[in-house]
Amino acid sequence: MHVSFDPWSPAFVADPYPAYAALRATGRAHYFEPTRQWLIPHYAEVSGLLRDRRLGRTYLHRFSHDEFGVTAPPAAHEPFHTLNGQGILDLEAPDHTRIRRLVAKAFTPRTVETLAPTVERLAAGLVDDFVAAGGGDLLGAVAEPLPVAVIAEMLGIPESDRPLLRPWSAAICGMFELNPPEETARAAVRASVEFSAYLHGLIEARRADPGTDLISELIAAHDDGDRLTEQEMVSTCVLLLNAGHEATVNATVNGWWTLFRHPEQLASLRADHELLPTAVEELLRYDTPVPMFARWVLDDIEVDGTVIPRGSQVALLFGSANRDPERFADAGTLDLSREDNPHISFGAGIHYCLGAPLARLELAASFGELLRRAPGMRPVAEPEWNPGYVIRGLRGLQVEI
């Protein structure tokens, strides 16, 4: 019943939506043997399970690997798991609560709003250069450098070091894909070691000479007795960089490719830039940049009569939920003026995306600048999709002005 769900198939990655529709039509929970996960395709269950404390991003706060019936990762992968496991995305209470409280101050809507002039200035500069060049790869010229520059500036990473960040991030994020091969794991481990060493050095420098950046603030919070370990600081910084730009990069290029394939909607947006706020939300719903998030089942749950036992893993299909006709009228139609749009592209519950206000600001800034400065922008070639499914995006998007 889920024969068309094939996350390693280039055809599926390019267009997973028919497979999602088939999953929704044939049940509420499907066991997928290749990844030993339960696929959850409907909005109601995905939204509910994101908030259900019987599930978690980790189980190690309650069980050992043996107690939970899961084989421990290879010892050679330890640097990656140490780095990833101490970030708030993969922690549960009480550690998650403590660390998120410290970091959240930098990402409140009010705080993010103070970043608006910086984000708009950076977006304008990138788009000016892009227009002057007559176009090129939208991903490499605008979509990628904007969020990397913003999060690096927040963390206080020197501009000369910023070219290191994207390769490290891409290597680490490769481990989030389904059943990653050993070559991907080795690259993630190398990047974890190098990125961690870099950040330990940067933290040491900030201890000696504090600034106004987020790393300095985390050091001060630690020194004030909030018990933030140096490893937690390093893991938090890596998570903020990875989560702070990977999805935004893909939301930008995926969004423009969606617009190019819906010329009537693009024409309406070009004619009325006031549509931009709802357009950003609709593009996030229509082609979700992170279409799946996994959760461990810490206590037995039941989905539509199917018992999913403790020790299982569920794959919450955000991409499918965001096209669920049970929740969205004309779910398969792109409607940039859509008002009733509670998409779950940023998740829900205690792991709701901390950077959602910043992502929205960056998307509005880059889309707005491109609409104003490149009103005739058009693609010059059919783009190729990256092979990854969990973080889904184009290899590039060649356009002319």
C-alpha cells in the first residue's frame, strides 16, 4: 500500500505528492520496513503527535540503548552523536527546557524584529549583485549566503571564517537522511570534529574578550550559574547554524521554482507585493523544505486502532500533512492569498522551530528584493533535485533577469 513511497528514488524526491496522497487514502499509519518506521501521513495525527509527550526526539533521558531495544551507534560515529545529541533539537526535558530558555531570548519576534534592518541590508546587497550579473544560480548567489551571513553574525563568527560553515553543515546534515551510507557518516564525523574544534577556539576567544554576540551571551549565562556546559554551547551553535539556514535556503529556491511552475500565481504576486506575507506561508505549506521529522515512541501509542509500541520510531510526514484535504481546502492548489493556513513546516510542541520568526523575516526580505529588483526573473533550465529526502532542495536554480 506504500509501494510508491521510495525516499531514495530521484523521481519520488522530485515529486513525492502522489505517494503522499496514496498513503493518506489507504490508512493513518503504515509500517515501512526499509527504515523500520511508522509513516504518519495525515495532518491531524502529525500535529497531535508533535505535541504528545509519549514521543520524543531521544529516548536516552529515560532508557539505555539496550533497555529501549535499539542498537547503539558505532563507536566511530561518536563525535557526531556527541555534537548532535547535546543540541536542543535532540534533547528532552529538563535539559531541553534549560537550554532553550537561554537561547530563546535571541529569537523572540521582538528581538528578531531588531534584526530586520540588517537582514534587509544583506538581502538588498546580494540581490543588487545578482541583478548586476544578469542572473545566475539563485541558490549560490542569494538563497544560501543570506541566512548563513545572518546566523553567523548573530553568533559572532568572523566574516573570513564563514566559507567554512556551509560545507561543515552540509556534511553533518547528511546524517539526518534515511539509512545514510558509511561514507556519509565518515564525512559527518570529520565535519563534527572540525566544527567542534573551531567553536571551542571561538568560545575561548570570547571568554577572553566578550562581545555582543550570542556566543558571548551564552558564556555569560553559563558563568552566572545556569549550568550550560561548553559542549552544550558548541552543540547549540552548530544546531543554530544548521537549522538556521538549511531549511531557509531550500524554502527560497523551492519556493521560486514553485512560482515559476505557477505563472498565474507569480503574476498576481508581482502585481501586488502586499501578498508577500501569505505567499511565504503558502510556499512553505505547498512544498515543505523539511518534509519529514522522526520521533521515538517512549510509551505505547495508538493511531486509528493500530498500536505502535514503545521502542518504535514514527516518521511524521510534514509534506503530506501540509497537503491533507481533511485540513486544507483545495490542498493541492497553490493559493498565495490563502488565509487559513496552519501549516506545520516549523513543527509544533516543545520542539517548534526556534528560528521561525527569523526564517520568515529572511524569506520576506529575499523574495521582496527579487520581486522589486528582478520583476522579469525566469528560469533558464530545469533544475535537478538533491538526492536527500529529509532535507529536500534543489542543487541550484539557474535564472536570468
